[in-house]
Amino acid sequence: MASSQVETVSTSADKAKLGLAIALVVASLAGFYLLSKQGQVVQWGALIAGLVAAVVVFVTSESGKQFVAFGRDSVREVKKVVWPSRKEAMQMTAYVFGFVVIMALFLWLTDKALEWVFYDLILGWKR
């Protein structure tokens, strides 16, 4: 269990990196549309290069490092999960479907009973 406490101290350099990453994303999108007359290879090259640069800048920031650490921790936790066998999954799915059918019948019967009580017995609106 990874219970390391991380205090986030946002420095001006870290904020500048995040701002640069956002600016690179915007610039790559703008370049993609502005370079439409240069051909698709140039368009996509500018977009991919800008996005890769933005990711590199983001990962070097403190927020990016925390995001990568979170991803690693998530993968580690998913590896610990004990997944059900196919038979167990099918049984649980059948239980859920059975419960839904029973609940649907119960609600339909309740609705029809209340409809009969209110419209036929109390109000006397025979159809």
C-alpha cells in the first residue's frame, strides 16, 4: 500500500511549464488548421510534433510527475484485482437479469393494482 504523502508546492516555474504546455497544444491545433494548404503530411506533422512537445513539457512539471505516479499506482492496483472466472461472471449476470425481470413484474403488478384501485374502485371510471 503506497501511502506516501505528497505536498504540492506550485512554483512559478511549474506554472510556466503548465502554461507552456497549454500554449503548445493551442499552437499545434492552430498550426494544423493554418497549414492546410501545405498538405496533410505537414498538417499532421505539426499537430503531432506540437502535442508531443506539450506532453514532454507537462511530464517535466510537478503536476505531470504526480500524474505519472498516479498512473503507475493505478496499474499496480489493477494487477492486484482478482477477476471472476467466466462461470462466476455468467452466474452473476444471470442473477442480475433474473432480479431485473422479477422487479419489473413486481412494479408492473403494483402499477396495475393501484390503477384498478384508484380508477375503478375509488373514482368509478370504468373503461
